[in-house]
Amino acid sequence: MKALSMVALVLLIIGGLNWLLVGLFRYDLVGAIFGGQEATLARVVYTLVGICALYALTFIPKVGLLQHHHSQ
């Protein structure tokens, strides 16, 4: 499970950096690498990042427990 969490985190970081580039410079690096936003590979990456975001929702209770544990 730890490996899956690490993969999810890495893909979320990639997705977040891509959105940073889109927001600041209107440049979609994922789209540029994989042949445009409509390209199949780019859509696969976007979908994987979205799935990882959904999976990362399961981290919230764990982070809350860690913060509660450290504040005592």
C-alpha cells in the first residue's frame, strides 16, 4: 500500500506542476509531451492524475490522526 501511495503522490505532484504551468504560462507540459490535450496518452495521464487525487482523499484521515497525535 505504501508503494501505491507514493505513486499517487508523485502523479499528484506532476499534475499540480502541470496546472501551475497552465495557470502561469498557459503551457500544458503533459499535452506538449504526449501530443496535445486530445491525444490518447495525454488523456491517460490526466485520468491517472485524477484517479490519484481520488485515492489521495483517503490520506486526509491519516494526516488528521498524525496532527492530533503530535499536538498531545
